[in-house]
Amino acid sequence: MMITKMALPRRFFLRGMGATLALPLLDAMIPALSAGATAATGPVKRLGFVYVPNGAAPGYWKPAGEGTNFELSPSLSPLEPFRDQLIVPTGLCQIHANGLDNGDHTRGQAVWLSGVGIKLTQGADVQNGPTVDQLAAMELGRDTPLRSLELTIGPNFVAGTCDNGYSCAYNNTISWRTATTPMPTEANPRAVFRTAVRGWDYGGRATGATRDRSQYSRFGHSRTHTSAADARFGRPDARR
């Protein structure tokens, strides 16, 4: 293995390609002196949280039975092939989601991953707590191009007061890096693509400005990047 000071993500190869490629694992894809440099065959650990707002029918999600002898509910039935790896915790409650006012939706969403009571405010002085996804990202995101990725299928740009005196900042995300720093979510597929694929330099860092290069030939664009990488690859990678 050739150790360099560069970590070349697979996204580098996919920026200008119009097809899905099965690429070999290259030495340049492993961050130098990271855990992957000594255990390159180990999969990257991933962690995801999917929030469903108030209104889900518990009977479609909660399995019947306890322990390992449970029957998957209709909504969970697609997970049957992974039954031996599945844990479905039930009966959990976030007491900080309770309140005397009518801000149930806001509190339920905001405290789900933080477990902290939120500040009742309509201004910019919002306060929650760091969420578990961001705490995990501090460890799991060390050797990945993106520290975390926050996605939504709902509106993510609402401002002002959304729910009985609570700022809309509490409704726009479920992820908070710090008590006062909510993580913005993205609903635009094009923007997500640019962030995940095009917006990275050779070292795996986010570039300052991501431009749409669709006006260029995909083939020519790919050759340009391949030529630029020739000088950065070691001989083992060049052979691959």
C-alpha cells in the first residue's frame, strides 16, 4: 500500500460520469494513517434517523409480541430478511415533549433526538441541545467526506412563528450541532447531488463554490479529472 497525504473519494470518479461504476478499492481512497489504512476491508459505519411527524397509526408499526418471538407489523414487514439484526424498541417517551400549551408538534420534533426541553421563543434566540446524530457524527464522520447529511421532503425555509409562540427554526430540522445551532435541511434533489457528488476537491473537503458543469461533455469532463489524477496516484492504483 502506498500512503499519501490525500484521501480520494469515489465521488471524484463519479462527477463527470453518466453511469454507475463498480470501482476497485484504491489506496488513494483511504485517508492516510486512518483506521481504514490498516483495515481497508471493513465497511464504513452508517447511522440514520428518519422522523415521521405526529399522525402515524401505531398498529401499522408496532410489532406483536416481545423478545425474539415477535411478528412484524405491516409497515415493518419489508425488513423480514433482516429480522435477526432488527431491534424494535417500544414504550419510549420524551417527557420534555409534553407541555401545557398547544406546541405539541414543535416540541415533539425538536426534542426527539436531543432529550432537552426547548426554549419558548419566537426570535432567533432558539435553544435546544445537541442531538444524538451530531454526537455520533463527531466519531463516525472522521473518515467520511460528509460529516452528516440532513434531508427533508417538507418545507425547510419557513420563518417566523410556526406553533403557539415557538420559532419555526424548531420545525425546520431535527438535527442540532449545538444547543443554539440547528442543522439546515435540504429538500432539493439537485442540491443534494451537488453536495454529495460534485462539491468535493481531491482531498475530500467541501469546495467553497459548487458550479454546475453540465454544459461540458461528460466524457471530456471525466477525462480531464482522470488526467489530473494521474500525477496523484501511486503505481498500484494506476495498474488497477
